[in-house]
Amino acid sequence: MTNFIPIFPLGLVLYPGEQLNLHIFEPRYKQLIKECFEAKKPFGLPAVINDKVSELGTLVNVLEITQTYDDGKMDIRTEGTEVFKILEIVKEIPDKLYSGAIVTYPKITMRGSAGLMKKLLAGVRAIHKQLQVDKDFKKPDEELLSYDIAHHAGLSLEDEYHLLELEQELHRQEFLKRHLAKVVPMMAEMELLKNKIKLNGHFKNLEGFSFK
């Protein structure tokens, strides 16, 4: 299946099911959001990486325009729905300020390993504990997918995009597993280093070496 969608390229990765708040100020995107919201139609949010529009992105619904300013700027709430792949970018559309794209939709599977997801959650929460971050995923643990936790695992933008490229949930879980296997021990080492630095300069209660 292919179709034409308006696009709003941004320097971020949005996953299906994820909500995103945006402040809209450019004339072309004020027009895009107004039209999509009134027609109840989605738009595409392709990721911009290294100043280049990537071929993958996420279809987005405008849930609410929370505020409209006197100059037409808007604050909006959106939600990602499904992954798309750009076949062709249409830079100019008659009577429109924004661009569009002809897209197709990869077949994305959501069934992964419940046991592996438990381990991933434990790893993400270990990072959050080290950083003193309290994150509510707003879903029971057994309902969480890789998309729900990916932005909270310390991935780079490039890695977030790579996860978007993976069509099978099990592959996305394995990717996060490899990432956490590197990050969690690193966080533990940083905590030890921080404690050593805190102790430096303090009086230490240490036993002297005893020659026998």
C-alpha cells in the first residue's frame, strides 16, 4: 500500500504509540497542522539526521491544539501511529507551503519475548536509579514494548533511528539488550568514580599495614 502524506521533518525519532508535544511557529507547518487537524488526517514525521531527511518516519495524529496564539503559533499534542518509508519526496505542492511524500508502510510486528522485556526494564530502571530519575511508563510492565522504553534507555539519535528500522519486536528487544549490556556497567563504574571523588580530601578511617 502506498499513499501521499504531508510531512513535517524533525531532528528526532518518534515511535508508534508515543506522544509528542510540539510548538508550531513556521507558516508552512501552521498550515499543515491546521489542515490535518480540521480534516482529521495524519501527517508524517520523518527523522532528520545529519541535516538529511531519512527515508523512515512515523505517521502522526494531532490529538489536540492546546493553545493558539494571536500570531497563529500553536501548541499541539500528537501521537505516533505507524512507521512509514518514503519512496519519493514531493517538495512543492500546489497552493501549499509544506512538502509531502509518497510513502509505503513496512510490516511491523509487535510480538516479542516477555522474559527479555523484563530484563530490559530492569536495565533501564538501573540506569534511572543511577541518574535519580523517576519514570512512569503509564502502562503495566507486561504491556510495554520496545517502542515504549527506547527513548529512556540512553540511545543516541542514530541508534533510535536504527531501532525504527527494525521491523520485528524481538529484533528491537535484542538491539536494546546489546545497548544496555554496554551502558549499565558503565553507569556502575561512573557511580564508583563519583564516590571516590567524594571521599577525596576527607579523613579516612583506615587500618595501617601490619608487618609480621
